[in-house]
Amino acid sequence: MLAGAREAWAGTIVFLFQPGEETAAGAKAMVEDGLWDRAPKPEIIFGQHVGPMLAGTVHVTSGDAMAMADSLKVTVYGQGSHGSQPQDSIDPIIQGVNMINRIQAIVSREVHPLKPAVVTVATFHAGLKENIIADRAEFTINVRTLDPEVREQVNAALRRIIYAEAAASGAPKPLIEELYTFPRNYNDPDATAELVAELQKVLGENNVTPSSPMMGSEDFGLLAEVIGVSSVFWMFGGHTAETLESGKPVPVNHSPFFAPVAEPTLSTGVQTAMTAILSKVGL
């Protein structure tokens, strides 16, 4: 479309095809591989993503658009023993349970109530036999925050609690390993306002919605952050009104039932991307 309309624009357009977004490794790998030594440095970077909203609509957040995320694996060490001899054990399961209970209080009792934070413990593994006290346990933690200071606060609190609970049990120091980390995804407010105005002209005011930040994560923000330019990232819908109004749980990204309708999803995505690009290079 751009090649067929050269009379409508002037400048340089860079297309980025990024792998590995779900593991927070894709953007980082591209940058480390010399992305901005290979490609022209842009004035602004745009990105978009399909989501569980009404097809034909676009949703844009000004400022912090999506959450930063940190995933950790915690290995708790104890001392194994037979279930009939608990006095000879240091139970890693009890340690882990106490750690997790305390961790859940970080958001409710340490973080300011007007600053979003989510702490999730989604896996816990320990032991092989019901009458054997294990010598170690493993669990994973996922943290999502919008504010860099809150991110630092929560991660520090996690470590404080985990190490203190182990010390209280007379156990060795646990091992905390970083699984992955998602960067800040920040939409420049001025660039966002300009884009929303252009999109409303093309798609209609009712189809372009200013939205609240999402607690999901996206590594897109790193691409702009490392070269100090502005970026704007938005979502466009893929569901029919019938799906959204069915009264049943709405399939979301990563669900095996998430199946956006082809139209108007595709045409909206293409039109939105074209509008964003032409807002900067159009004649």
C-alpha cells in the first residue's frame, strides 16, 4: 500500500518484525544484535497488538500503557527426613508456604493503594513421597507494576521476606533466579494525543477509545527506550459484539479459544498502521 502511494508520503519507514515477544527476549535480542546500527534510527516508533475488544475499534493509553513484569524462580533449601522423624528435618514446604503467605501481603500492606501492583505465585513443587519430608521446594513468582519505584519496592520486599523466612527456619539461604523481565512500555502523551486525533478522523470518534493501562506486558518499549525516541503502542479489537455480549467468559490473548474474526479486524489493523505512519511522513 505504501509502495503504491509514493506520491502521498516522503521519508524513510522502518518495519520491525520482532520474534520472542512472549519471553521478553525478542526486543532485547534485536537491540543486542545491533538493530539500530543496521536500521535507520527513527523519530518515533509505533506498535499495535490485537486484543479481546470489539473488532473495528482501537484502544490507546497515554503514558504508561502496559505493566513492567518480573518473573522469579525461588529454590528453598531444607533438610530431608522421614515423616515419622520431623524433628530431624527442616521442612522446605513450611518455609515456602510461609514465604508465599507473607508475599501476598506486600501489595495489600506495603504498596500505596493508588499504585497498581500484582504479585502471583503460580507454581509450587516439592517432594516425591507422602511420608518423606523433602530437602527442597521450588516456586515461581510473577510481579507486575506500572511505576518503576513500585517495581523496585516490590522486588526488594520479595527478597527480604524470602531470606528472612529461611533464616527463621534455620535453613540455608534460598536461591532466587530471574526468569525474565519486561521493560516499561510508555506512550509519549503528546504523540499519543496526535495519533488519537488522526485515528478518530479516519475510524470515527466512537471507534477510538482512550483506555486505562493494562497489567499485561510487552517488550516493545525497549526498542524506543534504548535510542531515546518516543513510542506509541495500542490495541485493536478482534471480537464480534455477539462474543462480547454472550454472557460467557470472553476469550482473551493466550486462550486456545481466542480466535479474532478476520474482518473488520485485519482492515482495522492495516488502516490504523497506515494512519499512524502517514501522520508522520504524509505530504
